[in-house]
Amino acid sequence: MAASRRSPGFTRAELESFRGARVDDLIADPLRLLFVGINPGLWTAAVNTHFARPGNRFWPALHLAGITPHEITAGHGLSDTDRQLLLDGGIGITNLVPYATARADELTRAQVRAGVGPLTDMVARTRPRVVAVLGITAHRQAFADRSATVGRQPRLLAGAELWVLPNPSGLNAHETVQSLAAAYREAARAAGVLPESPTPQD
């Protein structure tokens, strides 16, 4: 059962009460680009909205990439208007591991790997053009592929292009909103969410 939406201003105890809660997937129909997080954080579970914790750079990066026309503010949950905007754009969001923890590093390798089967089933059912796993370490653990690098992968996942994109968490100090946006823009173009770059004239 998904966690219910609540008004932010959470105490530590309130957030802890959402440990183990699940967050509803966001799945467009037709689905073009499916973002795959590692697992929900406690704040995300509390408001039943992916990447909702203040300081997460997912939504600013989507806007800077041109995927959304304005920066979505998700700390209180998605508005109906913003939810429909994402659905109309062919965007989906899910997680490798469906239940919430305070930090992704609380998960074991086995838990992360166990998420590949359900994800593959979802992709086969919803048929996105691109599946984008947000986090190189999570991808390497999930798919047992230590050599994977950021970008498009040589394999497909249930017929979809498989990409690895940087994790937008504020804990990922190697990335900026600008670098995240550039990576997300590339995947969005491959998915048909954004138009292809114009070919330079000779």
C-alpha cells in the first residue's frame, strides 16, 4: 500500500514512520522515458512523490534539460497539473527497490539485484523507448556489470534502450544540476521526449 501524502515539516520520528513504505509509480501511456531510482527516501515516501526531498536535484535538472517547461516543486507532493504534465510528456518514474529507507546505502547488493526481475517485467509491459537507471553504482550492482559507464548501454532491457544516468541526490558531489541536465537531455532525445539535436550544416 502506498504511503499517504502528508504536509511537510516532518520530525525525525515522523519520517522514520515511513521506513518500508512504498511510493506509487508514475507511468505514462504511451511511455517514452522511464527513470529508475534506487529506492525511495523517507521524505519521498511521506509525500508519495519521487525525488521529493529538498536538495534533490532531479526536478531542477529536468527543467534545465528542457524536459519540463518549469521547475517542478515536489517537496509537498506533485500537483495534479504537474503530474499530468509528466504523463503527457511520456515520462515514467519507478525504483529498483520499492520500499523506503533513510539512505540508499542501507540496501544490500541482493536487494538491489532482486529489483531487476520486476523492473524487466514492468518494461516489457509498459514498453518505454528508454529506461534510465539513475546511479552507476546501483546499475553495476543490479545488473552485475562492473564495467558499465554512464550513458547508453550495449544491451537492451525487454526491448528498451538501457541507459545509466548520474544519481541526482545531493550526496552525489561529483555532479551539478548542469551536468545532470546534460545527461538527462541526451536520454530524453533518444526517447523522443525532446527533439534530436539539429545536424550541423556542411
